[in-house]
Amino acid sequence: MRAVAAWLIARPQHAVIGLAATLLLPFAHVLSGTVMALLVLGQGVVPAAFQGGIAIAILSLSSLIIGAPVAQVFGNGAVIWAPVMVLAVMLRRWRSLTLTLQVWAIAALVGTLGFFATVGDPVDFWVETLGRLADQMRGAGFAGYADFLHEARHEYAPQMTAVAVASTWSLYAVVLLLGYAAYGALPGKSGEFGRFRDLDFGRVLATLMAAASLGALVSGAAALRSLAFVMFAVFWLQGLAVVHWLRAAGRLPLPAFVLVYATLPVLTGFWFLGLAAAGYVDAWFRWRFRGGPFPRAGNGGTQG
């Protein structure tokens, strides 16, 4: 990672190549977003935005030559890069990974409530949206998946707001962390804005989650149910930070640490619930910072 990060930062043309190439690859949200986060952290938002603009211009020209839609290039660049750039600027300015992700969690809270305030009845919105998606899948030749989605859209619709917000929040948070890890691999940059294993969303967010859960239980309000789910989902990242802490403290063997990451794509639901629960409990009791049951990690090591 260090060699790749150093190459991307070394020259503007390297950054342009990296941004343009990763925007065309599978998992572009993760790969190209990570490159943009690295560039903003390493050299500032203005140079990174300029290099992104050149990358978009090159891809747009290529699209014109081959007859591909140019608007899609601009759309992909905006959706993938803009939120990551905002998060990286926040991290660079505040110099605190924890504060940046706390604010990002509050943004998820506001986004959830704002969606309900704007749409009104999100169930009708998602039923219609999932129906259109099913039609698109059928047009692309995935008739079996389209039929399943069309039949299940009424069942999925009540949960879609919370799932969409939590997934979006998690995606950009992870991309920021990957960009920060690449930045931390550069000489003298490790842990500059805090270590991931020290991430703590705090008792304020934990209290908001408890209050939303209680309110949803008493009132049955859909907005509060979605809010409680989103706030709970946020803590999966703190749970993962606890895993990193245990590894740094020597309490988690390397094979077990690798196993967590190796099984994340397969056991996503299991790890999501387990990590979120661990992170939520840690936010209340702060065991990592009080000495037990987890011993303090040494000051050495990497930012992770």
C-alpha cells in the first residue's frame, strides 16, 4: 500500500491516472473514492479537485470518441468523489478521525429524518422505486430476480429507508478509512489524525439510539424505527475498531483477526449485528479506555 500511495501522491499526472483508471474499474465507489480521499488528505482539496476534473475531462473525451454517454461519467465522478472529498476535508481540518465520523453519524440521523419529512410516506416511495428497479432488471434479462423483487417489494419497502441510509453511511465511512489508511502508509503520517482502533462514537450517540428505540417501541412511529436502526448500524464500525484494538493489544491472534475480515462478505448479517452490539456496549462502558477487560495497546504499531 505504501508504494501505491507514494506513487499517487508523487506527481499530479499519477493522481489523474489513478482517478481515471479506478473510476472505470469494478467497485469504483471503493477504489476511486479511496484514491480521492488519499489525494485530499495528502495534498489538499483544491489540487485533488483539479486532478479529478482532468480525469473527468479525459474520460468524457474518450466517451465521445466511442459514443458512450458523457453524462454518466460526470454523474459517477460526482456520486463517488464528492462525499468522500467532504469527509476528507473535515478530517484534514479537524485532525480527528473520531470527530469526523461522529459528525458523519449525525448527518445520517439528519438524513433519515429529512427523508421522512420530504417524502412523507416512504413505503409508497420505495414500493414504486423497487417496482421500477424490477422493470429495469427484467429489461436487462434478469427476469427471475425481477419477479422476486416485484413480488417482495411490499415486504421490503418499510425497511428500505433505514437500509439505504445505513448502507450509504457505511460505504463512505469505509472509503474514508481506506483513504486514511493509505495516507497513513506514507512516511511519517501514521496515526496523524488518530487511530482507527481508538474510534468511539460516545455516549451521546448511544443515548440517542436508546431514546429512538424506546420511542419507536412506545409509539410505533416508522421514522423512529428507521432512526433507531440507523443509529444502531453506526456502531458496527466501533465494533470493528474494538477488533483492531484487541489485535493491537495482543488479545486477538492474527488468524482470528484475518478470519473476521475473510468472512465479512459471507457472513455480513452476522458480523453486522455482532459488531454493532459490541460497539454499542463499548460506547457505554468504554472498556478500551478504562483498562479492562481489554488491556491498553502499546503506543507503537500502526494507526489501525
